[in-house]
Amino acid sequence: MAQRLHLVFGGELVDPSKNVFRNVDDIHIVGIFPDYQSAYNAWKAEAQRTVDNAHMRYYIAHLHRLRDEESSESATEELGD
């Protein structure tokens, strides 16, 4: 079975109605997780920890979707050309 990595990260947004970080240098990388459930648990813990700050948001990025193993060339490989 293929490994499906997930990245959990977050930070303070400029406006709670948009997905624009106030300072990209301050993005909090929670970690990379081997499955969605463990990533979700980490996301939920951080979201609950920062619930009093309406500008804080945490996200789960599906790293396994960045590269299509079935294709000989993925979108991420094309960026390096």
C-alpha cells in the first residue's frame, strides 16, 4: 500500500475570511504524518489550542497528491525544468 503523507501547518491570517498569512516566516509547521487520521488529530489539537484567536488557522495538506506515481512526469517535476 502506498504511503499517504500529510503536512499539518498553520499561522495567523491577515483576515479570517481569507487564506493569506500575516507573516509567512511565522508559519507553524506542526509536522508530517503518515496517514490522515494522525494528521487530523494533530490539526484538531492545534486548532483547539488556538481557538481564542480568530485569526489563527491550521490546515492539512495532502502531500501524497503533489506527486502522481502513475505518471512518468508530475507537476512538481515540471517546476524544476
